[in-house]
Amino acid sequence: MTSVLDQLREMTTVVADTGEVAAVKKYKPVDCTTNPSLVLAAINDEASEDLIAREIQTGRTKGMSAEEITATLTVAVGAELTKIVPGRVSTEVDARLSFDTDASVARAREIIADYEHRGVEKDRILIKLASTWEGIRAAEILQKDGIDCNLTLLFSMAQAVACADAKAFLISPFVGRITDWYKKAEGKDSYAPDEDPGVKSVRDIYDYYKSNGIETVVMGASFRNTDQIKALAGCDNLTISPKLLDEMANEDAPLERKLSPDAASGVAPIKMDESTFRWRMNADAMATEKLAEGIRNFDKDHQKLIELVASK
């Protein structure tokens, strides 16, 4: 019998949730997704050591600040990953720009220009933006310019609907973080896969998209265990950490497809404007808290990355 991971690949595009070159070479995903936390981990990756040292030295020679070098370093790691994966590499706009549409658009264009300078065309890159109202508006502008976007830190149907209306290329609903919130709020240690709040959230979003002919790719993210992944088998994309990829690669068991466009329920479209979006987010404590927390943590790791680059 083929492994659970190989079976999953037959029904879902598997994305590596890592910026480590060695892990990407090992698991051979179609795409890679990165963020400041993952780039921070990649700095200690032996396979990336020479690349990072070279990029820092180049920046120093040009008189760049640690913050400027960090910005180019993220792209340098992404450019290296494009040599390994056949698909896309997501690269994140600074979290502190999450509430500034114009600044997010400007930074996204800088990232694309840096990639093109390194010989990587924009069709190999996804610009990663937080799913705030302002981030979604930035994605709408970028998509019209032919720059595809990955809307991350997505925890609610309101965010998913707004992203679809903006014609975002891809969304990343965060399964594990939703589950974490509900476990704490409800005093539970665990959930059965079909009752897992994070799993149910992605299933609802997937059903809404397929019911309404929405082309935006649904990519489940932030998994805590392989049961959550198996419960979303058939989702368009799933971005998975090396640890969980390894577990599934070493497991031989039948994998049942859980999601399919053919099974869409036909749920009606939802109208979403700014006031509706903000009200629905305000009414959803989990989504509001996890979005804010995610932005803070991404920025915290971004600042750590700048400090680490400065120390080197």
C-alpha cells in the first residue's frame, strides 16, 4: 500500500510549510510557503547557511541596514526555493503593514522586482498578505496588476468571502490556531476530526467556494496533527510542516477523500462590504483575537530576524 502522503498527493496539492532548503528537497512539494517565523528557522539550516552568509555580506558591501538586508534575505531564500519546487513560493509582506493598503502594495511590488532581478518571474511567486480589510484591498489591486496573492491569517467566513470578492489567487485558513482557541475556550483537550472547529471552518469555506464557482484556491494551513490533514483530504491545497509530512510518509493506511467540488451543497452567496466585514469580525471573538495575535507574532519574528541579521 502506498503511504498516506502519496495518497494525499493524488487528491490535493501538497505544499511545504517551511523555508528550509533541506526539508523541501526531501519532501518534494509542489509549492512552498514562508513567513518570518519560517525564514528565522531557515537561518539555522545548514543547507541555507552559505546563501544567507553571502546575502548578508552583499548587503553590508552595499551599506544596507539590517532591516534592508532582512528584506532581501527573505527574497533570496525564496529564490533558492524556486529552483527546487516546480510551483509557487509565497513571500510575506511585513506584518506591520497589515493595516496600510498603499504600503502593502508598494512592498509587494518591491518583492516582485527583487525576484525579477534574481531571474524569478512573478508567476512563480505568491505575495502573502494578512487577511485584514486593508490587506484584502491590497490583494485586489495587485491581482488586477497580474500579481497573484496568498491571503493568510484567515479564520472566518467573512474573511474568506471578502478574499473571494477581491479575486485573491489563494487563501490560507488556519486550522490549528482555530482549534487552539476553541480548546481553551471550551476547556477541551481534543476533538474528533469531524468535530474539530478548525477542520469544520475550512470545510465550510471550501463548500462556499465550490457552491459559488469561486476560483480562489483554498489551502488549509497551521495543522496540529495528521488527523486534521486527513479530515481535509481533497482540499485544493494543504500546507504541511516537515514533521507532519514525515509522519504521513511513514504511515501505510487507506486515505478517504473528504472534500470534492462535486459534493458542494449549493449554499447561497454572501454579500460583503466593509461595514459588514468589520461587524462580522467584531462578532467573532476567535477570528478577531487570532488575527491580531498572528499579526503580532509575525512582526515579533520579523524583528527577531532583523536582530539576528544585525548580529551576523
